[in-house]
Amino acid sequence: MDKFLNYFEDKKFVRWVLYPDNQLDTFWKEYLEANPSEKDQLELARLLLLQLQSKKESAISDTATVDLYPEIVAQIEQKQKRYKVRRFALAFARYAAVGLLFFSLGIAYYYFQGPGQLERLSEQAVMLQGNEHAQLILGSGENVSINEKESTVEYQANGKIIINNQDTVQSNAGSSEKQELNHLIVPYGNSSSVKLPDGTIAYLNAGSRLVYPNFFKGKSREVFLIGEGFFEVAHNEEMSFIVQTNDLSVEALGTQFNLSAYPSDNMVETVLVEGKVKLRQKGFQPLKRDYILEPDQLAVFDRASTEINISEVDVLNYVSWHEGFLNFESAELSRIAKKLERYYNINIMLSDPMLGIRTISGKLKLKDEKERALMVLATTASVELVKLNETTYVLR
């Protein structure tokens, strides 16, 4: 872990990732040949840094960018001293904080710059690990916990935020010309929807995070997604709507589409219901091109090969989750099990790994009790369900 963080303090490493040249390429190639055991950690650090590269139009200079990372690490270290936790938990929080900060930094500096923002981000990163409830974090630093498993958040024109049609929070929208980032964090076992300031509705699946400004301005409306979201985009010909992920940007006008970009998945999937979207891969690609999706098409980005494949699909199989059920046709059992793990915040094990490739078709009501849904899945797949405890099940 210490070595992992050291990469961010190494200005030569940061410059190589963000602004590569032949000399730096040669140096780090020789370094990896001499230190092959560091390959995995170095590659993870590189991927996190590339998230900032996607916002190169920010006002922050190249030199300031390279100098920024040691400050981030210092902020994490400083925050950790305030929390008395066991060594393992501290290491995990430190790792998670790095992931959150490097995801947030590019967009944070794009929207606002000022004292205290780095400190606030690192504070949130360490404190939010393992929270069971959805969290709405405002740009002011206020943290609103949403206790319901299913929740709604609505931004109104007067600057008020309505949570679950009853609780009211006051945002800075309309009272300030300064954009601030809001975070809606939905842990496993929860789901949420948010009506953004422009009227766009985003449905967030379990284990997801959406980052968005308190109001939109300029030529585009940009939000940032980790996990899965279904978007009903409010039409505005003057301002395109763009969802950024670690790997892709998805641009739309008036459109309905689903985007699944969980960090633990090998594939990033975009499904278009209506309208039109444009996909663009991030990072350096010698033959980079845009991909245009038509309704009823699925674009799959393979993180390993960095290739994008487009096919015709039944979109219901990909978007039905936001209406409370899973519809699947010739889907692998392991894929359905993973979706249920996230939705119910449970663990599902397969007694035989070969069971995972068994294909099944059917429909599951997600609002049913978890054991009822699991029994339907087991019956459909012709397997036995064994309960080990309240959160762990075996299919055999």
C-alpha cells in the first residue's frame, strides 16, 4: 500500500502518465523490467491518474497538475490520524480514499478552485467507507444521510432539494454563481433516483455514485458516474448532456439510455432506449473514433482489449432494473447472481464454477424479499439454494 501511494508522490511518474514522451516511456519500461512485482500496483495507479487527463481543458496548468498529487497524499495521511481504527481498516480507507480523490479531482478543479476543497474531499473519502445508507454530499460539505432503501432526490428551481417528497435541504443553486459538486452515493442494498437541476432524471442502481454540479452552465451538462444509471435526459439543443465514466464519455441530447460502469466489471455497457448517443473512449488511442448508437443497440467496451462492439438487443433485459424487476433472456447465471448481490447487498457463491455459465431466461421482482427472489432464481436455473447466514447463500 505504501508503494502504491508513493507513485502519486513521484512527479516523474505523474508526468509520464499525463504527459508521456519517449524518454519517460523508456525509463518506466526499464523500471518495470527491473521490478516486475510492482506491475499491478503501478498499472492501478496509472489508471487512477488517467481520470484527471479527461479534463485537460481545466484551468489548472500542467505543472500545477503534476505538483498536486503529493498534496493529495498528505491530505489523506492527515485525515487518517483523526480516526482511531484498526490497522487493516485504516489501510482499506486509505486505499478507498485515493480512489475517490483521483476520480473527483479532475472534475473538482474543472468546476471550482479554492482553499479547503482538497481537505473536504479527503474528509469525505475516509468517513464514508462502509456506510449502509445512501448519502447526499453537497458542495458546501453538508452530508445528508438517506435512511430509506429506495429514495428520491429532486432539485427545484428555487434552490431547494426535496428528499423522498418530504424532507427539504437548501442548496446554493441560484444564490451563487459558483458551481459546486454534489455527490449522491448509493451503497449496495439501496437504489435511488435524482432529478437534476436541468430536469434530467437519473436512476442509480445499488453500489453507484453520481457526481454533478448544483447547476449547469456553458455548452454542456456533465455528470460523472461510477456504477450503473438509467438516464432520462431533459431535451436542450443548446447544451448536450454528457455522462463521464472512467473509460468512456456518453453524449446525448434528448435521450433515454442505460450505462453500466462498475469498477469490478470487465465490461462497460451502454444501451440506448430512444434518441441517439455518441460514445468516445478516454485515454490515448492511436485510432480513436466516435461510436453512434441507435435505439435498441448495445455498445460493450472491453476494458482488457479496449475494443467497443455494437449489437442489436432487447433493451428491456438491460433497463428493467430501474422499474423494480430483472428481465433476462439466455443470461448466464453468474451475471444474474452478481446483480442480485448488489441489489440485496448479499454474497452468492456457486458450488461449481461451471454453474456460472448456465444460461437461463425469466423475470425476477426485485422488490420481493431476497430469499423469495433467490428461490425463483434457483428454480429457474434448476439448482438448490442453501442459506449459510443472513447475507451468504450457495447455489449448488
